Amino acid sequence: MRHSSFPQIDSGLEVTLSQVLQDWYAQHRRLLPWRAVPGVRQDPYLVWISEIMLQQTTVATVLPYFTRFLATFPTVTALAHASRDTVLQVWQGLGYYARVRHLHQTAQILEEREGIFPQTTIALQALPGIGPYTAAAIASMAFGVPVLARDANVNRLLSRLSREAGDFVTGDLFSRSVLPGDINQALMDIGALYCRARETACLSCPLRDFCAMYREKRGQKIRPIPKIKSKSRRYAVFFYVQAQDCLLLERRPERGLLGGLYGLPTTSWKKEETEEAPPSALSFLSSWQEGPSFIYHFTHFLLHVRVQKAQLSQLVPFSRPDWFWVPKEQLSHHALPTVFRKAL
């Protein structure tokens, strides 16, 4: 939506900005495995996978996971036909597992359409896990749609160019672009490399001549460092039960944190530390040994974990369908999140 209260950069300046962005991207872009050469449209599958992985995750973290994921699932068809457990296992360690469940679900929908991606942002957003930003990224990079893909880096950069923390009127930003996706990726790279949230590199920024806040501040800190909110805390007990070189695992509920993944049986994760009894299915065990304790950092809270261990002489059947014994040498075949691996 265009708001007249926001300053506008005139059309002639935007065309020049577009040219600078294209030239800079051609020579100085980050070399990333999902990108095509400048001026060439990208593979929508690669854009989609990379953008989903990059949500709440840095490029450096994503790179090895992207390589492994593409080696295992090189096409929409390969991903669609894989089992959910296999997909979760390959994703293991990247976190935010709802993303990969949506990936798998969307791949199955696309496979029914012969693997063809929609080409408009509206149609793309109808697919599970694809929001406005991801839809704009795919549409612009893979199909040449002139739409701005606004992630946190781009929002920050444009707000500083226009002196406002809100709207930026794009006008003719894409009018002379070889490919809108190149413009979007140039903005992303410049935002990440120069116009960072806490430390700017204004003197080296290729857009400094277009930047209102640079003209006003002349390289000073142009945004105060935000106060870091302390994370809330939660407390849980993990139950490590083994018998005959097997470990008791549970599949977590589909909805909620770490949904559909494997883990140790646990108490509920509460905001206050209290004495928690084991799940009723383990009430027959009276001898528990205290295992390690640790704090695990989730994005929005800290989880304080205590581990209690028990050893059985034989495998005990459980009536719970979400509990089962797994040979320890086969643990690597299951998608076990890092927070549970720390307890092993």
C-alpha cells in the first residue's frame, strides 16, 4: 500500500539506483549455490528450498544443509516421493521443523501438478509454508516478476535510504532491470554486508550516494543498538530409558514445537521448576539415576533440562503407540533434534 505521508524517491533516481544495483550485483554478489549467474532466471526449486532454509537462519549455517538436502532431493519429484522420516532426518539440526513439514507437503502438491511452480505471488502463497516474502523471492528470481522481496535486510536498507522505517515507494525500480531477481538479491546482499542492524559500513556501501540517513549522519551509527530482551525460561525432565542396547524414544505430537520428530520421553515444559513425576507408563520404575543437566537455547526461550536414567534388563512393551524401542546403532536413522541428542 502506498502512503502519501512517506517520502518518495523520484523516478529518475530510482532508475539510477537500479543500474547501480545491477552493476554491483554482477561484480560483487555473494556466490551462493542456489543462485544463477546475473541476468539468468533461477531454478524455482532452488530458490524455494534456499529461502525456506534461510528463515530465521544465517547463510553460513544453511550452506552445508542446502548441499546435503539437494544431494538427497535434487528435484520436486524426489522430495515428494520421500518418506516424511527421511526428509526430517536430512533436515535434522537445522531447526524450525515446521518448515520442512511444509516443504514436504508442498512438494507433494507440486508433484500432482507435474512439478510446475505457480508464477504469481498470489498463487505461490496458496502453497503451505510460503508467505509474502518467499512468494516475492520465487516470483522475481525464477519468473522475472517485478515485485520487491522485503526481508529484514531489505527493509532496513530501504528505510535508511528513504529516512523512514516504513514504506518505500519503488516506482520504476525494476523498469530497466535485466531481471528483477537480481535487483532483489543485490538489495539483500548490500543489506547483509554493509547496512547491518548494529554496525554499518557506510563508507564502503555502494548505495551511500542515494542514502538519506548517510547524508544526515555521515557514517555515524545510524541506528541505536536495540536492547536485547532476556529470554524466558522453561524447565523439563528427559527420561533416558535403555534395555539391551536399545533406547526408548517417543514421536512427538504433530502440532507444536518439534512436532512429528523423535525424542526422549519428557515431562511437560513448564515455566517454573517443580518436581515432576515420570509419565504414568514409566511409573513401574522406582530406581532412577541422575544424568546430566544442561541449558538449551531455543530462539525465544531457554530450556533447563535434567536427565534421569533407568536401565531395564529386558525390552518392555508399552501400550502407547508413540513409544518404541530403537537400537542405539540405528539412532542416526531417526530425526532426533539437537536438544535430545545433548541428553544422550
